[in-house]
Amino acid sequence: MAITEPAAPTTVLETGIKRDSLMQLLAKTLLVHGALAPSQIATEMRLAPGVVVELLKELQKLQYVESRGLEGHEMRSEVRFSLGGAGVHYANRANVHSQYIGSAPVSLEDWVSQIRNQSIANERISREVLQDALSHLILPENIVSLVGPAINSTRSVLLYGEPGNGKTSIAEAMGKAFRDLIYIPHCVEVGGQIINVFDPTLHTPEEEDYQPKSRQTFDRRWRRCRRPFALTGGELTLEMLDLSYNPDSRYYEAPIHLKAIGGVFVVDDFGRQRTNPQAVLNRWIVPLERRYDFLTLHTGKKFAVPFDQLAIFSTNIPPDELADAGALRRLHYKINVPTPSADDYRVIFEGAAKKAGLPFDSDVFEAFFDRHYANGKATPAGHHPKYIVDFITSVCRFKSEELRMDADLLDGGWNNLTVN
């Protein structure tokens, strides 16, 4: 199903935002920037010039703004507008409610409608696409068959197994497998409050939106982006899953999982958080089961947003030690990421050596593997080869020697992995 591009509103009514809210935002914009032409205000508020002119006429009637003469070249001159005396007072009163300036918000109703239109559940990932996304990893052949149904379900996934075997890398590959471009609002208005959603550290814009052909029809309050990929780890707390209100600027920052709507949200190192994992899963029972989340403003107003994302939990703790059976039931797909076989370990080691420019010696490697891994002496892990190769390259460079693989260097790298 094709994703519908948000159409630019041509009137204040079509924005879905109350006229008073937009007038206050325009007044605050002039308070900060001084005299501006309508086209400049339209750029700041990301609205069509016609909507800005409609707002300016209303503010002029109230004697909050006044014209300041023409600006520009002969054929493109525009009247500039600034706040009058009463307008400064009006803008200052608006600042008491919220100091937010920038893009005009979209309504909660329009946001929810767009979320459903571009739902991650509508994008189907083929076996070939998933194999390509995972191609840089050395994994058991059955992993694709396990991950494929999970990623297309867009339900919750638990990746578990020994540390260092690629769980996080698999989660990242699952995120990269999605190719659709979706629309993220700069901010949303709920109950008269502004919630900032667009985050340049998380959202990757595609600038095709701003080509001249679509400039007049596309609603610039939105950004066209790749499906977001959000990863959080041991720093996750329950408070981070709620709206964050700044009492100084008096507007909200959306929590990370809200910013990940339409994409992939990963809780890495699940079980290592300061918050008990059972409590984290309890917080997400409704979102994981019913596919929507409830959030609360500081005013007490509650609202619902579709929980439209692929939620992935990655852990090296045995699942039955994380939470009770009822909570684990909410994690629909449970995929064990096993330790690499001896053959896979060798392939991983050869790849790490090749990337580092380290000549690979088959006989030396086999003797090293027998000393440390054979007959269950130690469990191979996917991250070991890179650590050992990095150790060897560091030693050789420190001694100004050519890179080489020998028993002493391999054993030195091994000893650097372990704690005696």
C-alpha cells in the first residue's frame, strides 16, 4: 500500500490546529526574529504563505502586528511585519504558556492517521532483502528462517544467547531491512501542549520533499525519513518511557519509543537496566498486546498513540531469569542466537584478519583453537576474533614490526580476553 504524503494546508482550518495557537506561535516568532516578511514567517513556521497571510490579517485586526514597509527586489518585494506595543504583550503572555517556536505543530488526529497510513506492518520484507541485510554476519543457516517471520509480524522479539555472538548486530540488520520512507512530524499538539517529536539524532531525512516540484503541495511540518531505528541499553529507566516536560521552556520532548514509531525500537542488554526487567515488561503489557500506548500530560490529560513499531529485546540472561511466564508471553518471538561452530569461528577470524591486513596462517590458527577451545575448554564467541586481531595489530605496531600471526601473539590476545 502506497504511503500518502501529507498535503500542505491552504487555510488555517486545514492545519487542524486552533487559530489562537497559530497566532500565538506567529507572535512569538516575530518577538524572537523581529520584522519578517510573510514568506520568511512561512519558512520559520513551515506553513504555506497563504496560511501565514490569513493569520497576519487576524493579528492586524487585533492591532498586535503592524507593517514595516517593503523588503526585497523590485518584482519580489514583500511587506515586512513586526509586533506592535500590544503585540509584544500578547507574545509575552503566549511565552508564559510555552516558549516553543519553530515549525507549527500537527494535530494528534492527523499524526495518528499518518501513523496508520504508513504502518510498519504494511511493509513486507522478503527473504532476499533480509539475507542481504544479514550478509555481513556469519550466522547459522536457520537464522534467516527464524528472523523472517518475526520481522514481518512487526510484533515483539526476544533475541537471547551468550554475549558477543551478534544479537545487537542482528537487531541493527533487521532495522536496515526496512526500506520505506515515512513522514515524521516536527511536533504535535495535544490538549494545547506542544510535544517535540522529530529528532535529528534519530531520524534520517530524505530531502526529496524539498524539490521545487513538491514544495507547493507537501506539508513541510513533516519530514520524510527512513523508518527510525532507536537503540537503548542499560541506561533505560521507566521514566524514559514517559513524556519529558521542561518546566523552563514549557513544552514536551517525546520519549524514545514514541520517536521510534513506524520503525524499530531495541532494548539492548535487557535485564542490565537499573529498572527490574519484569517492571519494564509490565509497563509495556498494553502496548505489546493491544498495539497502542497511553501517555499523560502534566495537566492530567491522557491520550493514546498507536504502538506501531517492531520492538526487539536483546539479552544474554536466560529468559526464565528475566521475568515470569506471563510477562515473557508478551514477547511473541523468542530467538536463540547460538555460539558459532568451529567452522563459523574460523570464517569470522579469517574475515577479521583480512580486514586488518593480518596474514592468516591456517596451521597456527588450528593449533591456537585446539589449545583454547577444543573439547569444551572454552566457548567460542563471535566477538573473540576481532578482539584478538586488534591485540595482535596493536602489539606489532608498538614494536614497529610487520603484522604476523604466531602462537605467542594469539595467546597474548586470548589472555587479554579473559580475567584470571
